[in-house]
Amino acid sequence: MPTTTRHLELPARLAGLALRPMPPQVLEPLLGLAMRLALRRHPRLIERLAELAPARIIIEPRDTRHRFLIDLSEGDAPVRLMLAQEDDEAQATISGRLAALIDLMEGRIDGDSLFFTRDLSVTGDTALIVALRNTLDGEEISLLDDVLAFLGPFAPTAARLIGLADDAAKRLAAKAGESLQALHAMAHGRHDPEAEAEALRQEVAALKSRLSKLESRASRAKEAAPA
């Protein structure tokens, strides 16, 4: 199946919305499915991640109520993804908006720039996070493509529907942005001096024309009046 050629914002937003109310007993099997899919789609990535063992990394999407634990060990299951518990310890923690975390995973945004703008924050062993980022950078990853691959023959239809929904969401966001800009301009009295000057010139010209007509009418009335 061909990979997607453009970045779709809507799937990340929908993923965040879906994760918020999802109970752990539903989410945990999905994490296991995600790991099996990753092993099938990205075996080289799993091998490279295993080279970082032993290590434990907590992922905290700020816009969900869940925390995730990546457990890298030297056992039979070198890479495990699970829900993090309150008492889980890890060498490093990385947190940020879910969309930013996905962008970093897929290599669309450089990790250094995200750290600089505080879209992502890291605590603990920063060298481990840098190694994780370098490992991810060495693999072509598209979470959307991975999910579509799981859908089999339904993938092309799903891809088209997601693309159409993403376009519609972007158009709505653009219109909402324009409306907010207009409201902001009204609220803060933003104006265009040149446009206002032109409007005043037109108003003055109209008043002059009206005055000329009134003077002409008054002159004709005076001439017609009896002596």
C-alpha cells in the first residue's frame, strides 16, 4: 500500500480526543496490538531500540489523562509499551502535546527546536532521550500508514475519508481563524489609516456636491421670485 504523501492534522486530534475518556482496560490491549504492528512494520526499529536496553522511558501526552511506559530490556520481549503506573520509575520522562510527540516520532519536526520552544520537555537522562530520537530518525514512520495497513482492503477507502475529513477540518479552522481576527480587530479598534482617509475624502466630495446643488437651487428660487 502506498504511504501518505502529506501531513494530516486531524488523525492526531482525533487520537487525542479518543484517548481522554478511554479506560485502561480498553487501552492496554490496543497498546499490545500497536507493538505487534510495530514489530511487523518496523522490525529494524525494534532491533535498534533494543540496543538502548536496559532503559525505561515515560511518555506523558499533556492533552490526555494517560501516561505511557516504554520498557527496553534484554529479555525475550526487548521492547514493551504499556500504561505507566503512579509508582513506575524511569530513567527519563518526555512530555508534550500528543500532536508534538507524534511529529517528533515521525520526524516532521526537529527535536531540538521542540525543546527550545518548550513544546516538549525532558526530565532525567537527556542522553537517553537523544539516543531515542536518533533511533526514531533512522526509520521512516507514519502512524497513519501503520493504522491503514492494519485495515487491509478497507485501507484505500479509509485513507480517502480521512483525507476529506482533514481538508474539511482545515477549512473550518481557517474560517474560524478569520472570524477571530475580525473580532480581534473590532475589539481593539484596529484601523487602516489610508482607507479611513479615502472614506473621508469621498464624504467631503459628497458634501461639496450637495452644497453646490443647494446653492444652485437657492439662486434659481431667488431669480424666480417677484420683484
